[in-house]
Amino acid sequence: MTTPNDALAWMYRTMATSRRFEERIRDIYLEGKTPRFNMADGPIPGEMHLSNGQEPCAVGVCAHLGPEDFVTATHRPHHVAIAKGVDLNSMAAEIFGKATGLSGGRGGHMHLFDPAVNFCCSGIIAQGMGPAVGAALAFRMRREPHVAVAYVGEAAVNQGAWHEAMNLAAVWKLPFICIVEDNGWGISVPKSGSTAVPDNAVRAAAYGMPGVRVADNDPITVFDAAGDAVRRARSGQGPTLIEVETFRLEGHFMGDAEAYRPSGEKEAQASRDPLPRLKEHILREQILSAEELAEIDEGARSLVEDAIGFARASELPAPESALTSVYVERVAA
Amino acid sequence: MTTPNDALAWMYRTMATSRRFEERIRDIYLEGKTPRFNMADGPIPGEMHLSNGQEPCAVGVCAHLGPEDFVTATHRPHHVAIAKGVDLNSMAAEIFGKATGLSGGRGGHMHLFDPAVNFCCSGIIAQGMGPAVGAALAFRMRREPHVAVAYVGEAAVNQGAWHEAMNLAAVWKLPFICIVEDNGWGISVPKSGSTAVPDNAVRAAAYGMPGVRVADNDPITVFDAAGDAVRRARSGQGPTLIEVETFRLEGHFMGDAEAYRPSGEKEAQASRDPLPRLKEHILREQILSAEELAEIDEGARSLVEDAIGFARASELPAPESALTSVYVERVAA
Amino acid sequence: MNAQSSSVAKKRKLTIAKAMSEAIAQEMRRDSSVFVMGEDVGVLGGVFATTQGLHTEFGDERVRDTPISETAFISAAVGAAAVGMRPIAELMFVDFFGVCFDAIYNLAAKQSYFSGGSVSCPIVLMTSVGGGYSDGGQHSQCLYATFAHMPGLKVVAPSNAYDAKGLMLAAIRDDNPVIFMCHKALQGVGWLGTEPRAVCHVLREPYEVPIGQAVVVRPGTDVTLVGWAWTLHLALEAAATLEAEGLSAEVIDVRTLAPLDIQTILESVRRTGRLVVVDEDYGHCGLAGEIMARVCENAFQSLRAPPVRITYPDVPPPFARVLEQHVLPSAAKVVDAVRSLAVPS
Amino acid sequence: MNAQSSSVAKKRKLTIAKAMSEAIAQEMRRDSSVFVMGEDVGVLGGVFATTQGLHTEFGDERVRDTPISETAFISAAVGAAAVGMRPIAELMFVDFFGVCFDAIYNLAAKQSYFSGGSVSCPIVLMTSVGGGYSDGGQHSQCLYATFAHMPGLKVVAPSNAYDAKGLMLAAIRDDNPVIFMCHKALQGVGWLGTEPRAVCHVLREPYEVPIGQAVVVRPGTDVTLVGWAWTLHLALEAAATLEAEGLSAEVIDVRTLAPLDIQTILESVRRTGRLVVVDEDYGHCGLAGEIMARVCENAFQSLRAPPVRITYPDVPPPFARVLEQHVLPSAAKVVDAVRSLAVPS
Ligand SMILES: Cc1ncc(C[n+]2csc(CCOP(=O)(O)OP(=O)(O)O)c2C)c(N)n1
Ligand SMILES: Cc1ncc(C[n+]2csc(CCOP(=O)(O)OP(=O)(O)O)c2C)c(N)n1
Ligand SMILES: [Mg+2]
Ligand SMILES: [Mg+2]
């Protein structure tokens, strides 16, 4: 199968935007946290889970999705949010805890909700599985052609919620796709220490659904596998499980010393960085010229700078706004 | 493989005891509940889940176990408790809510704990999985040759706790066996309505462990499959999943009108009752004579009558004893 | 509007179970986004008859039996709600909340907050509570405070069929997650006894009982008795006994456990000067203590005696009838408590 | 014995994290049935450094990294305990309890009761609580009342390293399930700020701080301030401010949230006549209200003013610092509350 050129270009641009975004967040996160690192300090306090390296999982899937399709991401959500089309300004402002953020600073980086593109994420392992299955159920009941996708880390596959949602999606034959981002680690625990099988795709058989393993963090292979799954889902053939071999170029969260990682592993992964690899592919296949790619890189850069600028310039929320939005006020007629 | 004669005799005797026990409990349960059925009334109040028909699952496995081996059963526990060797008097007294019961009437029929034979059960679906895995871990850590067995119904396999415990047992390669009693129904919901695969044994592959399906509610096939699993476990080769095709001859609980069951299903099952079938087998193979079998039946009957008599004659607990045993009082040195 | 002020229509009496089913059916006819899912809610019509007749009328698609996967189907309700459905899910016994509470308190309850109000969560979670029929320690709890403690949830617990229907309609129409607790001793299913006062006249037409409003169900002057669900009936029974002794008890049905209508209670206590709260949930950190605390914070000067509570002691529900009856609240315990307050005769 | 009455030994100061690890190590050396399991407790030594050094000393077998399967490993702890082990399990953040609470409240907490005391459940469940560092609504909660509400559990929440070590040793040796809550703002891990008073002298040798005993950490005469874990330090800070204003505050560290030592609080309130409880958990049905209720039940006549509480309001923890600081309790809020009690100067 050959990937359409515009899809490749979109994937590259989106990966570049996500990468740039994460790099800027990383640097700004450290502001105010030196010399003494205290998570509570600086313009972006709290935990920060970056997704650098995992962009193929985001773009290869979201390339097939529209704003009505529903996606839940994990505690490591930025790449997926960006690929799903979450407004970058409101997202950045949320991460900075500003009034103009997606939730006015109530949620923060692990709780990004954007109803305009049916995206959300959460901080509890495998917690996004059920909501995505539920959205898929709604689509099915309303005879709408949309799909719902839940992202989980490879370690999340051992959480009960994952199993229950997989079975439910299969019993009800819902337009649902589970993407397992297998970066090999759940914080400090390697996959072999937590998971009874090396390849989670085999677990699809427990639900009578197709299971696919995508090797080598390759956006194009992800694109192909996801395309099949989305087609199956939209045409009423039920759910699919896709596990993508990927890696994180940063620690579990910012501040993670990563002493647990075997020596050489990080370096080897960095040398397989999917972003330059995709760029090389695009050049090699003459899909875009070096100039066009540079233009895309520049576009990504300025998009991100605008978002960061917007976030920095935005007002802090009024302290009392902490007390509102606990309930939605409007009541249906 | 031929089943040893003494094992067959033990299985028959145990099945006969369990059957007799359940029949007596069923009749006594209805005392005080006519003409108006109110669960709160009579000598045995509360919910009552009988296991008539499912005895092969109990005896085929427990035939391989000793008192140190650990077993957790479900909300439908009597047949397994009896096969595991729980004292019938204390168990009956517990079911009657008497002071001489296993817990002095605090637990009741869904909460039978007998540390003398490492047996317990519980009322939450799949809740016995983790404790059995934990006991298996203890055996492993102490280099003891014991195994731990968790019973679940086929509908419980869709509960998150089941999945987590299976994976944990497999990752740690523990001496653990999961027995799925597949009676085809979770209350009113047929297996096909709740479970994405027709045969739960295939789910063993999700944990890299052997999975076996035993057809036709046959104690001898259960005995064989369980024998393999117990040998594997005791010799350090890790866990096994066994699903047994079985059926319940009564409703989900006493008082269940079973309007949800397709017509003819119950009658067909009753005609395949495993107790007379085992008796015929034993006679046909000339393992025991008709006289010997009658003697066993009579022994079972009198054992059960003694237990019921003991329970009836026992004192009610002192009301204030409701307030004790919330904590264990002794503290380790 | 309450059960007493009902219309001129023929006095049709319903159980809480029937009232719940009727409310759901009416709303399902009106609003195609409403659907029901849970264990045995289909052909069986709910173990506690909460969905009686619905499967026949609305079919498999809108009345869905689920696997025993509470986390999956309750969090699925949250996702379906996020894209515009109004799911009603059933957690068969509240005691099972421990296998799925994350979906309830971290997901449903926080969807509005995390989204700054831009994603609503209009779900109803029905669940049965309470003991008294020897169902043992994992099938007899109330856990009112456990749910009421969590911001973002609304929690209702009706004491009669009239309120059950009105609160159910209000709950389905509410854009926020509502926990609807129905007490097994009031429910009116065939295999359990039923408090006769819970079975009462229920209007045929749809109506709402507002969430967040307590109600004075019996006026009185000497002491305020506060209860809800089953304990409301204990309070009423106690009030009748006390009346014979010349003591006038005002009885309040809390109805909504969160957000709590403390005003109605405060107004009463300001008049009576005495408070007894009756709660079937565990005492420590329970709603009874919370009500006492709020009264002491806000009407301290009005109290002519220390506030008193009758609660479940801090022990798991025992099985044996003699044990369970010992620990359950009762009208006699309420009467004793009131007498101990040395109310002037 | 408390932090102040420490011995003649060189004043070795430890963080709570180190004190916890040391207690566990000492007990593991003494008792081969003690072992640890949880996420990242092995090579990493615990995300909150609760198991620092243990993996190196005791190895894979007794210091076990688990899958992210809280239900499985916590209920495995219950089973292991039933056959004679003394497991220590870690639930990384208390906020995750919703995925595994059944194993805790229905299984661990009821093992003794269901068995009539014949099967014990000597497990310790360590879990981190609290906010203040912008970790958002699923990583900043306290949920004290949620755990304290459940019969069969003991719940401790130390405010300093001395108590942390003593309570951990008592918890491991207790034959019942103990929830050990360590507050992130006190813990002393490198990547979070730490309340300096939580880092204190800790005896090298093993010792127990008894579970179920509160302690007066600062004597006073005008008002009783009650706190625990992080809020204890707010109370102390407020007491210092109030002292400058001529107000003498007695400060009590509750230390054990269940079973609650109400006597120590009652004795104090009987002397001071005034009560302020500071609680970082949600207010509705929280422990602060429970303490107020118990004081009103038992020392009503001694109260010279209504009891007051400073709690988290009933909203999920917001992320933005300005929002979170607005809702968290603070010493200033405590000082204001005391002033509002119109204590005679
Ligand atoms: C139920 C639950 N348990 C534990 C955690 C703490 N936690 C956050 S991320 C994480 C590791 C997740 O690993 P994985 O699913 O592989 O995702 P990754 O971080 O590698 O992207 C853990 C244990 C949590 N958030 N929720
Ligand atoms: C977590 C949980 N959910 C629901 C129930 C209610 N319930 C009790 S038994 C049962 C059906 C169980 O079916 P299965 O596991 O097949 O066992 P069987 O009753 O057929 O023996 C259900 C839904 C429960 N006890 N626990
Ligand atoms: Mg991972
Ligand atoms: Mg079954």
C-alpha cells in the first residue's frame, strides 16, 4: 500500500509541530526550577509527561480521523492532542494554567478536554478505555459513521479497565480502536517485568478481534494498520487492537533521572528518532523538497511560538473560579 | 489416563454429599418463606446460591488438593467448600447464622472462611482471584509445594480483577490455577451476551499460559485436566486456566423464576445430571458395586443430617457479638 | 409538591420499583438519547425491578444487558454522555462500587470541572442500598457518605415512590451525574419485604422532584428528626410513638444527600432546639455526623441539647438476623435517643 | 513518647521517606514474612522514596515491582496475609483507590469479621496523599474520610518522620490492615518541596508509635486546633501567629484517623472551650465534620463557641497554582477562623 503524499506531508507537519511544542514546553517547564528542582515552581508547575519520540502513534492514527471521531489519550497526551486538532493556543494556555486555557486552568496537562474535536485525556491508567467505548456505542446507536480511539501505554494493558472495555467493545461490535503505545517502560518497570506476553497484540484473540503489532516506531506502518482498523470500524465490522513499538526520548516525567534504563538504550533510540527518519523518507521518495520541508519546519515553529506567546500573555484565572464548573449549570429542557 | 478407583469413589462420595447438602438447604431455606416468599424470613435468611449440577468442577479439582492448598470459591461456594474439606457442621451452622458457625454467624453463606483447610469465598465477582494469587505467591516465596486455586463463574471472566490476577500469576509464574465454572449464565445473561469469545480457555494465550476447556460437565475429564495443572504448578511451571462446561440445576438464587431460560434447556440439563452419570460409570466399570454405592449415598445422607442437626441445635449468637472481630485482637510480637 | 399534595386523579399506588421504571420509560419516549445499561436490566427487568417492562417496549438497543464489567459500562456511560447521550446505568448493589469507583468519582464526577464546564456528564447511576434481610457484609451496605463526599456528584435517596419518580425524572434531565440510591427495604420487589409507606400514590404524568431539596414530612415542635430512604420511616415511626408520649417530633426527609439542603434542617432546629439524625450508613465520617456538624456550625445558639445520631456502628454488616438487627438503626433506638434529650413534656 | 522526647543520641534527622524505608528495612530483617510490592518500589525505590535501598538489600523476591494492576496485587496481599505473610503494598497515589477499593474495603477490611477473627489480615497499604504542587485533580486528593469511613481498616497519617517510623513499625506488626498515608508535602523527596518540621530526629533503633493515639503537640488554653499530616503544620504555624496576638492555641496531631482517639481532643476542648479542625480533604462528610460532631455529642456544654472547620471545599483539585492555593487550607485561614471565634484577648 502506498501512503498518499498529502497524508505523509500532514504527518510530517504534525510530528514536527508536536516535537517543537514538546521541546518548548520542556525548556519552559525548567524555568524557575533551577538551581533547586521543585515541581511546584515555575510557569508550568506539576507533573509533565512529554511524548517526544512517540509521535508516530499519534499521526499514523489521527490522519484517518475527523473532528467528530472521538479520541482519549493518556497522561502523556500532547502528541495525540495535536494530531487530533486540539486548538494549540487553548492547549498551551491550559498547560500554563491560564484563564484562556481549555478549562480555564482547572484541568492542566493531564486533563485536556476539547469538545470541538472530541478529544480528552486523563491521569488514571487505562481510564480512557471505557469512555471511548461509550462514544463508539453512541455512534453506533445513532447510526453515525464515526469511530472512537483509546490510547494506552503498554503497561496499561495489565489494568482491569483495559480488559473490561476490550470485551465490551467486542461483544457489542463497536467502532472502537485501541492503540497501545509500547515504549517499553511503565515508569521504571520494563514491559517484561509487568506483562506476561511480549506482544500485546496477541491479547486481541481474547476478544475475538484482530490484533496488529507495528514494529519500529514507523508512522507509515501505523498509518496503514490504522487505516484498516478505521475502515473496519466505520463499516460496522467491530473493534481492532493495534500495538505500536515506540519509545520516549525523555524520562517518564520531567525530573526523571532514568537510572533504571540499561546503558545505551536511550542513545540507540535517539539514533532512530522517527522525525528525521520520516524527513529522509520524504526526501528520498521525492515527495517534498528540502525547501518545502524547511518551510513546514518553520511553520511548525511559528505555530508553536504563537501558542506559547498566547499562553504567556494570557491572564491568570480569577482565584474564585476554582469554585465553579463543578457542575454544569445548564439543564436540558 | 485412567482415574484411580479411590479417586473415583472419593469424587462420587463428595458429589453425593454436596448434592444432599444442597437439597436439604434448599428445602430448609423455603421454611418460613411460604405462602409469601420473603428472603428475610425462615431459618436461613438472605440470598442462597445453590450449586447443584456443578459438583464436577469441585471434586475433579479438589481431588488433587490437600488442606494446605489454598482455594477461593465464589458466591456459589458449597460444593467447593465440601470438596475442599470444610467442616460440614461449622459450615451448616454458619449458613443458619449460629454461634457455632465458622464465623459465629457474621459471614453467612457467601463468606465461608475455614483456615484449617485454607478455604474462603466471597460475594464480589472475581474477588477471589487476587487472594489465591497472593497465597500462591506466599507458597512460592516460602518454597512450599502448595498450589492455590481460584474458582470463578464464566461471567466473572469479564471482570477486570480476573485479568489483572491472571497476568500477575503468569508474570510471576506462580502455582496458581483458575477454574472457570461455565454454567452458561450470569444471572439472566447468557454467555454469548457477555463474553466476546465462546471459549474462555482461549484467553489463556493472553497470559502465555495453558488453557483447557473441559466439555460436558464430566468429573473425570476435570480430574485429568486439573491433575496436569496441579503437577505443573507444584513443579514450578506456573499457572493454568481451566474452563469447565457445567450447569446449575437450580435458579441463580433461590426464588429465581428463570423466565429468561429458553424452554427445554433446564430439562435437557437435568437429564445429563452428572451425579447419576458418575454412578453409572462406576457401576459399568465395576469400580464399586451397587451396594457399596448405596452405602456411600447413605453415608452422605447421615453426614448431612448430622450437620443440619448440629446447626439447628446450636445457639444463636449473642447480639453484641456483632460488634466484635472487626479487628483481630492479637498482635504479633 | 410532595406525595401528600397529589392531584384529584384516582389514587394509583406504585412501588418505588414501578415508579422508577415508569419515569425512565416516560423519559425514553420523550428523548431518544436516553438509554439504559447494566447487569440484568434487559429481559429480567433489573434484579430490583428498576427496568421492568423497558426491554419489551424499547428493545435490545436501548435497554442493554452488560457483561459483569462495571468499570467498562459506567465509564462507557461517561463517554456516551460526552457525545450527547443520556445514559442510565445500574450498579446492581452499591457494595460493588469498589470495582468501579474510579469511573464514578474520577471520571463522571470531574468531567465538567476538567473541561471547564464544556463537556457535561448527564448520566444517572441507579444503585440499590441497605440491609435488613441477612444478605451479609458485601450486599447490605449503604455507603451514603462515600458517594456524598465526592465533589461533582449529586446523590439522591428517595423514601417513597412519589419522590422516586420525581427524582428520577429530575436526575435524567440533569446535565450532571446523579447517583440514584434505591433502598431494598422500600423497593417493592416480590422477594423482599417492603415498608408500606414507601408504596404510595404516584401521578401518571411526568413531574420532577427537585434535586437538592429536603422536605418536612411531619411538622413538630420539640425535636427535629432527620432521616432519608429507610431511616425516614424509622423517624416517622418514632415520631408516632413519641406523640403518644406527648412529644412533638418534626421529621425531615433529606432526599438529596449531595448537595445537601441544610437550610431546611437549620430552620427546623432553630424552632425545635433539638436534633436527632438517623443514618443506616457507618457512623465514622458519615452523613449523620456531617449534618450534626453543619447544625452546630450554623445554629449552635439554637441547640438546647447536644445533637444525637443513631447510625450503623463501625462494623461490617453481619449475616445472622439476630446480629444484623442488633446493629441496624430502629425506631426504638430513635425513641430512646429523643427521651435522653430530656425534652420537656 | 513523641518526637520531642527523643533520646541522648546524636540528633540524626530523617525525612519521612527515609524513616518509612528504615522502618520497613528493620522489620524485614527481623521477620522473613514481611515483603514489599507495588509499582516502582524495586530498582526505583518508590516514586515517593518509600522503599529506598530495600531492593539492593533484599532483592527481587522480597521487594517486588508489580504490573499496574492495583486490584491484583492488593488482593494478592490479602491472600498472602491469610497464609501467614505480612505484605506491605504501595498504592502510588491515594487518588487511584477507585480502581482497587474493593480489594481494600470489601476484602482486606472484612477478612477478620467474615472469619470471626480466625483469619487475620496483617497488611500495610502505603499511599501518598495531598496536593499543593499543581498535580491536578487526579493526583492531589487526600480522601482521608473515604478510608476512615470503612470498618475494619486502621488509618494513620503521620506529620513528621519520628511518627512515620514509629507508626510504620506499629503498622507492620499489627495483625489488621493499616492504611499508611504519607503526605507529599512532608515526604522529603527531591522533586517536591518539604515542610521543614516534618524532617526531624528519628531514633536508630526500632520503636512503635501506637496506632489509635492522638497527641498534644503544643499546649494552649484558649482554643484547640486539630490537624494531621500537612494540616498539623498549618495549625502549628497559626498557633505561632496567634501567640503573637496573645492567643494561646493548643494543637493536637490526630495521627490515627481510624480508630479515632477522640478522648485527647475532648480533654483539650473541655479546657479551651473552642475547636477549630483543619482538614485538607473535601468538607462534605469529611473527618473534620466527624470530629466536630463527636465533640458536640460529648462535650457540648464545654463549648463556648460553635466549632469551626477549615477544609477543602467540595471541588476537585484544580491545576493552576492560583486556583489550588485558593482552595487549600492555610495558616491564615486558621488564624482568621480563630479570630472569628471572638476569643477573649
Ligand atoms: C491506576 C493507576 N495506577 C498507577 C498510576 C501511576 N502511573 C502513571 S503513568 C504510569 C506508567 C504508565 O506506563 P504506560 O502505560 O506504559 O505509559 P507510559 O508512561 O509509558 O506512556 C504509572 C504507573 C496511575 N496514573 N494510575
Ligand atoms: C462485581 C460484582 N458485580 C455484580 C455482582 C452481582 N452478581 C452476583 S452473581 C452474578 C452472576 C455471576 O455469574 P457467573 O460468574 O457466571 O457465576 P454463576 O452465578 O453463574 O455461578 C452477578 C452479576 C457481584 N456480586 N459482584
Ligand atoms: Mg509505557
Ligand atoms: Mg455462570
